[in-house]
Amino acid sequence: MAKVDLKTLADELGLSVSTVSRALSNKPDIGVKTKNMVLTLARERNYQPNAYARSLRYRKSKTIAVVLPEIANNFFSQVIEGIEEVAAENEYHVLVYLTHESLQKEINIVRHLQSGRVDGVLISISSETVNVDHLNDIRNMGLPLVFFDRISKKLKTPSVTTNNYEGGIQATMHLIEAGSKKPAYFSLSQNLSINQNRMKGYLDALEKKGMPNCTYILQGGNDHEVNVGIMSKLLKSSDRPDGVFACVEELAIATYEACSSVGLRIPEDVKVVCFSNLHTASLLQPSLTTIRQPAFEIGKAAAIILFNLLESNEKIEYSNEKKIIDSILVKRNSTAVH
């Protein structure tokens, strides 16, 4: 007779492996009806837990890794808070690693984590990351991996993001409705999924408004002074934009400085909106209109998925589970109508 494992039970019951594992472990988040159903079938099939997998479970480090491109961004600091709440509930520690937007640093960090220092990894990839072989190595060794915010579609791995495309449409539509005739998009790395989706939202919004020929796309980056220079050059041109949709808060701050340096007023001459969780957005002069991301909720949701993977006693099975949590437009004075 073929060996009965968690996957056998899960397939027969039409449940996930994680749910079956948690039911057998009598976890409180699994309903009584489901637990009874799983236990009954386990007895009928003479299910025996994988002793090796169980022994590995009890040798866990009780630590997870969070790999980030930066920490200055308010979004990521709030994500960490959400992750730490779930980690604390599971009596785990959190180690934070920074790539500083460097692919090589990301690779080095991942190699370090393969030594068994952590039980699972949550990652938001760097702006340089295109090839993800180093992340596939983590999966191949059985270490749980979950993407959040910045993801790669090249790996079959769970992810948690916000509705970047819809947010891009909303930001652009808001600029147009506030009176912008020539809205520009201030882009981050073309490699990043968040940038690709937000820019597509921008382009589709212009198309819907019958303004496909009003496209201005600027390529920004990680150097603040360079970003200010790029925006200043555009704003000094004879065909300058009268609105800016910044992909991230760094590019919005660069836009503020560029407007000041060339003598343009916000929002009278240039209206500005961006994706941001900047705590001081309401204190800027003028206050900044933002697409506020549910950063804490994103971190919490990603951590919950990771711990569900960790609960399984058997070989981890990856899925393309994608959780999307909506962002909110917060209107402030940077897009006010005058």
C-alpha cells in the first residue's frame, strides 16, 4: 500500500496541505468540523506523521528573515511592524537585512541565509533584481519564501501586494480631474513589478481620457540629487508637464525640490501625487496627496502566509497565491484646484 502523507489527505478532502497539518496539530484557527473530518480520514487511512520532518520542526531556529531594499522608506518600516506582530504571536524573532537596492548584496544575503540561520524568508526584491536563480536556491533547499510589495513573476511563490495598477489609474485620473493637462510619470526601476503596474495604470488612464499623446515618462533612480536634476531639467523645458505622478515618495520629494529650484509653485503650476506612507505628508508645504498603501496589513498578511508554510510537517509545496490589499487615495493640497 502506498504511503499516506499530508498531501494524500489534503487531495482526498479537497483542502490545502497547510490546513490538514494545522487540523492535525489542533490549531485554534481551524474549525471543529474541519478538524473532525481530517482526524477521521487520518485514522481511516492509518496516517503516520513523517518522523524526519517532525524532527526538523523541533530543531527550528525560531527566527525568520526579512530582506528589504531600504529602511528609510516609511512603507517598509510599517511592513516590519506588521511582520513582527505575527512573529511575536508565534514566538519567533525577526532578522532584518538590507540590500540597499543591490542585486549582489541580495545574492550574498540569500547565500548567508542558506546556512540554516533562519526558518523562512520574506523578501521585497532590489531594483536591480531580474535574474532570481539565487531565490530559487532557497526554495530548492525547502526554505519557505514569500514575496511582498516587490515581487518576481519568475518564481512560483506566494506574494502580497497592493493594487498598484488600479492605484496608478486612480492617481492619474485624480491629476487630470484636478486640472492637469500634461501629467508626467516619474518612474523608478523598470525591473520592478510595482513600477511596471503603476506606469501601466498611468498610460491606461491617459488612454481612457483621450490623452495618449500627453505622455511624459521620466526615469528616476536611487540617487536623490540625480532625481532632482532630472525633474528640474524637464520643468525648465518649454513643454513642461503641469502634473507629476511619482512612483514612490523619494521621487515626490525630489519633485518638490525641483519645483522650488526652478521657481514653480505646487499646486498652482505643478500638481503632485505619489504612492507613499510618509508620516509627514500632511506637514509638507503644501501637504502631499498620496496613494496610501496598507503597509502594516501587507507585512502582517505576508507573515501569516509564511507561518502557515512553516506549520507543515511535510515538504513545502509552493503556490502562486497572490493576496492584493487595496490602497487609498488621500487628497491634500498638492493637487488642490485653484
